[in-house]
Amino acid sequence: MSTKAIESLSEDTVRRIAEERDEPEWLLETRLDALEALETAELPDVIQTPGRRWTDLEALDFEALVDPLNQSDATERTAGDDEVVVAPFTEAFDEHGDTLEEHFGSVLDPEHNYLTALSVALFTTGTFVYVPEGVDVEDVKVRAEMNSRSLFSQTLVVAEESSSVTILESIASGEAGDVEGDRYFSNLVEVVGGENADVQFGSLQNLDDDTYTYSLKRGVTDTYATIDWIESNFGSKLTRSDVETELNGDGSESQIVGTFFGSEDQHFDVNARVWHQAEHTTADLVTRGVLDDVARSVYEGVQDVGEDAWSTSSYQRENTLMLSDDAEADASPKLIIHNHDTEASHSATVGQVDAEDLFYLESRSIDSKTARNMLVEGFFVPVLEEIAVDEFREDVEDLVVERLQ
């Protein structure tokens, strides 16, 4: 899938962004390479069946959506330990420039597709998280508001050997001034999990329904490292969400937990992928979503077991609950196995609220709306139980209740 060039985007634009942020030469060169890649880069792959493309990214008018020199956000960053670095890139270059240069783009290729190249060329906000060896920290928080037509964000997490960190990231719509019409938000996240490191990364997207959203989060693990993701999407008109882990170290693990709740004409394209590249690796992919009105979801889950990934355990399950006869859901779970010493499974279901359960509650003098809401909240319980962070779980629960009301 290709896209048209953005005529208003030029090398001068990219240089101006870099100069205003006083960035080092290596990052400017990375931006310019990404800009050049836009000429040939393709849009992200989407699932297709004969005569139908499940998510139409080609319909996005990037010329109208992208306003690179007027990006604005309000971002609050907090860290629970003085030894941990949690800062915007502009504040991290002086003391941690070498670490940034070593790892930026090492996990996620800026030229991976058209949208990643666009984001790397234009990003103006983001966060660098550095956890030194042996340091444990539980409450790193990044809360952002989008206050412009377009906003490009970049996050890099480096967890050194035997460190542990829990990061909670959220994005919501703020004041957009005179901006009217559609908006665009892009969020790229790279996580480097050192030997025996433990990283939990939670992301909550609740942008308004005039926003198109693209996010790609990818992590790589060293020996015995763990990277767990929590990906929750409630807002946005169209959401394309990719969460990926490369299990490159023996004994490493990853869990990807996803939730979404769509109403009206929202569209969610949600993807979870894991590559088993080493021995004794474990992955667990769990996603649950609810759709109402004429909302639509597309899910793809991929478990790829490499030839050298002996003694692999890999599991995947996705469930979508339909609250409307007009909502649509498609799921495409995949197993790609190149090693016979593998224990793996995958499943996906789509269904409506159980009529017998609903009747049982109504027969106990519970009105139909309350009964339905109770069943929806109960539907999310198995996946919420997978979320170890109390604050994040409570935020998701609150949004479910808000959406039901």
C-alpha cells in the first residue's frame, strides 16, 4: 500500500524542528534519512480478503492532517526513584547522548513503513527512560495531552541488566485552539530489555473521535529478560495499534494484554506479534474488546517460532463481545512454527451477550441495561486480572464504566 507525498513537507521543515530542539547531528541525519524514505516507503500492511481491505489507511489525507511546525502538547513525567532518568530527549542529550545514539532506532527501524518514517522525521515530543543496572522502580508515569492538529511522539526505554521498571503512559485530547476537523497522533515506542531485566509498559489511549491514531511499540529481550505490554484503546476515530516483542535471549518472556471498547463508528485495527528467536522463551497474548453501534474491529495476532527456538511456549487468545447487530469484528490469529519442540495455541471468538445470562439477571429484578452492563464489566475481568498494576487497571475499569453509561 502506497501513499501520496506530502507537498508541504520539506528538508527545511525537518531541519527547523531539529534546530529548535538543539539536537545532535546524528539525530538530524536520522530524521533526514527517514524523510527520504517517505518517497518509497509503503503504508503498514493490513489484512485483506478478495474485494475488501479491512482497514483503509490509504484514505487518510496526510496533507490535511499533518502540520509539523505547529505541534503542541502538555506532558507530565514523574519517576519514583532519583536513579532513574525520565526526561524529554532535549534534556537527556547532554548526559546520556551516547546511550540515546546507541539505542535510538535499534529496536524499531525508522524506515519500517511510511508512518514510522513520517513520525521519526517529524517528532517533537517523547520520553527517554533509562534504568541503571540493578535499580527497581515501580511508578514511572507519562501523561500527555494533544493540543494541536498533529502530534508525533517517540519513546525510548533502556533497562540495564537486572533492573526493573513499570511505566504507565497515557494520551488524551486537550485544548486544540482554533484547530477544527480531523487530527492525527503518532506514537512510537522502543524498549530495550537487558539481561534479567523486567519491563512493564502500559499505554492508555483516549483521544477524541476526530483523531486518527497510529502506534507501534516494539521491545527486544536479552537473556532471562521480561517485557510485558498493556495496550488499552478507547478513543480515536480510527486506531491502528501494533505491539511487538522479539524474544532474542534464552529464557526470556513477554506478555501482551490488550483491551478496546468501540462505539458509534470507531474503527480499531489491533495487532499483537511475538518472535521466538531463542531457547526456552514464553509468550502470552491476551486481548478482549467490546463493540457497540456500528463500531468495527480488526485483530491480527502472530506467534512466530524460529528454527533455534527450542522448548518454546506460546499462547494467544482474542475475544470480542458485540453489543449491536450492526457492529463488525474480524480476527486472524496465526501460528508460524519452524521448530517441533514447541507448545503453542491460538484462538479467537466473536459473540454477543449471552441471552441466558441476561435473562437470569433480569429475572432477579435487574433492569435490562444494568444487567447488560454487568455482563460487559464481567467480560473484561479475565483480562483485567492480567494487569498487575492497580492504578492502570482502575483507569481501564473507569473508562469501561464511563463508556457503558
